[in-house]
Amino acid sequence: PRPGAPPPPPPPPFGKPGAPPPPPPPPNKRAGSTAALSVHAPPRFRQLHWSKLPARELDGSVWTRRPCAHLPSDVSGVFGRASLFFKAAAPSRAAATLNAKQPRKRRAALDANRANMIGISLAKLKLHPALIKRALFELDEAVLTPDAIAALSNCTPDQNESAAIAALAAELANPSSAEPIALSEAEKYLLEVADVPRLGPRLRAAAARESLVADAQAATANARQLNAATRQLLRSKGFAEALHMLLRLGNLLNEGTPQGCAPGYRVLSTLGKALDLKAAGVKGHATLVDFLVESLCTELPHLLCLPEDLALVVACERVDCDFVRAELDRLGAAVDAVAAELQFARLRLSARGGGARARLALSCDASGRVAACAYTDAFERKMEPFVKQARAAVAELRAAHAELTSGFPEVLLYFGESQDSCSLNELVQGTARFVREVGRARDRLAERKAKGEMLLVLLPEAGAGGSGGGELAWAIAERRRPGSGTATPALCA
């Protein structure tokens, strides 16, 4: 330009002269999402990691029964020095730089395996979480079948999972960004049933309602059956006669040995040895019971009806007295747990002023239309009559078991056994085994008689001439005396 001339106007910075400036570049989505997720300010104090009480458990607690509204609400004045003692540590520069570069992702409330397992269980039920929640409040038997209760029991959250679900619910109530949060099926279900009071004990109470009374009645029947079997043993005249004939046979076999001339024997252990004592010199398989049955078939034929006289004993061979006792303990504990849960429900109801809280849930009609309906917690109304019925059933079982155990010492004394070496199960099962073997020996004897055969046969060495050629030999067990070449049959009673 010429000297002294005014300077020319500056050119427009962008585009054509007079054109507006271009719009600013779009924000980075990654940076935007990071800023949205990082909107929460860092904590000012060191956190107190307590167990936060869910809202569903506030009724009846100290926080609702004694709210203490007269206490000062200005915590900054009362606890003004908290920043001096519990100030949160500032994040390091490296951590701040790393958090600024990497976006914050939502941490899942459940472990992946746990969420997958809950999702599979819920898929088998094919029910909406809202319908499950309504069934849990109303204790609907049509929905809460035994299989459904078992599946839902596996989905019950523990303490850590409940805290994670509560934190997720708080995050959903105050979202940090406009983007929706993707939830798994397990998280949806646990969020839905989060306000069901005491979910685990409620499911256990529902499971007890399904089978507790029937189990108590079955155990009572087993206890009474065992008691009737032991009474039958004490009253049976034929069983006593069979024991005495076995005593005479044993003294005959043990003659000349220290085991001979026995005034009696321990019944249970001797019956087992009589079943195991094999006969020699006979066709096929035969034991001492076969010989006893064949020897008594003519003189005392009524003893062969022992299986019919002791039919209750044979029927109790598979009944376990220890199982009856275990059922009594299990069912009694289950009734006490349901009664305690019922007491919790009553306390929660009285804390609310005695009125049931109405709730809303979804329901489907026959045409498939979804509508909202009101319902209330029916736990107290349905569990109170069940607890009365269950207590009566368990009391009946306890009385039957007490009657059974009170008569057991008499049976032990009758059998010559001690309580330290013999249990009721061993006594009943050992006696039933002997009685059943008597019936089998009777059937084998009938088959041999139909064929014209007898059990006792001539031994080859006894029938080959000599003094014993015409005698029947019964070689059951050989015990050689010291210094002699002869053998004597023996029965160790």
C-alpha cells in the first residue's frame, strides 16, 4: 500500500466474504458418554461400609417404631469436624488421567454365571416377574408349585447380591445419563421382587406348606407300624416256641463243647448265625433253618406259619427308625421356622397400624390382555391355619415316636440283647430276615415233597458199610477236638 493509506479490512476467516462461521464440530460420543457417566462428584469423606436396610424391612424396626424426630437434623453443625478426621483421599494424577481416557462402564449387579443360572430357571417357569411377585405375596398355589418353589429358591439373592440390586435400583431412580441402562433377565426379576419381605424364608414357608403335613403323617405311620411290629414279637407264641426249639437243636449240636448246655442265647446274633450255617452232605443249598423246618413239619406244623403270624415284622424290614427320628427333628424345625416367620409378619402388620398394604400387579385375562389389579400380602391369612395343622401333625408324630422308644427296652430284654450292641433297626430287620427265611425253607420243603425228595441224605462215608451205614448223617460244621481224629458238629450261639 501507498505510504499514509489506511490498511485494508481483514479478510473473512472462513468461506466467502460475509458468510457466517461454520458450526462447531460434533462432540465426541466417547467423550460425551464419559462425561455423562462421570457426572457424580467424588465422595467427600471416607465411606462407612454398612449393610443398608431395604425399604421392605423397615416396618417394625427401630427406624419406624422410634423415628426420633426431635433430634437435630442439621448434621453439618453436629458433625462439623468430620472433614478433619474422615476426609477422602484425593485420587492420584495417574488414576485421574486413566479415568479420563477410559469410559466408565456399569458394573453388573450379578456375576455372569449367577445371572445365567437365574435366567435359565426363570425361562423354565415362563412367567413374567410381576406375576411371580404377585404369587409370592398371595402365596398362590397354582403358580407356586413344588417345582416352581425349588426354582425360585435357587434364584434367591444373598446379602451381597441384595446390596448390589439396591445400588442398581438407586442408579435407575437417579440416572446419570439419558441413555437407557440395559438389564439382564436376572436383574429385572430381582428388581421386581426386591420389595417382597424376607423372600428366602417366605419361599421356605411355601415349600413347607406343600409337603410338611404329608411327610409328618407318613413318618407317623412308620412309627406306629414299627411299634405294632415290636408288640407282635412280644405276643407271638409261635415265635417263642421256634426260639426254644432252636435252643434245643443248638444244645444238641454243641454237646460236649463249652457252648453246650446253654440256658438261653442272645436272639438277634444267633438268628443271623443260624441263617449262615450251611449243611453238608445234602443236595443243593441248605442251612440250619431248612433242617429246623423239616424236623418240625410233622411234630409242630403250626411253627411253619411263622411268616403269617409275624406279617407286621416282615413288612417293617425296610422301615428305618432312625429316619423317623430324623423326620421328627426336621419337621419340628420347619414348623418352628414357619411360626417365627408368621410372627414377623404379624409384627410388620401391627407396625403399619393393623391394615394390609394394597399393591398393584399385572394380570392377564383369558384373551391375553394385560391389566393392573390390586392385591395384598396374604402370608398371615394363609399361614396361620397351616401352622396349626402342622403343629398338630408334628405332635402326633412325636407321640408315636415316644411310644415306640418307650417300648424298646422291653423288647431288648426279651431278646437278651443290650442297647449298646443292638439298635431297633437291627432287631427288627434281623428278626424279619429270619422269619422270611423260614417261609422260603417251607416253600423249598413243599417243592421237595412234591418231587418225592427229602432234605436228609446218606453221606457216602456213612453209607459205605460199618456201624453207621443205616443212620442219617447231618454234617453242619466240623470242629475237631485236640488230640482226636473225630469230628463233632458245633453251633456257636
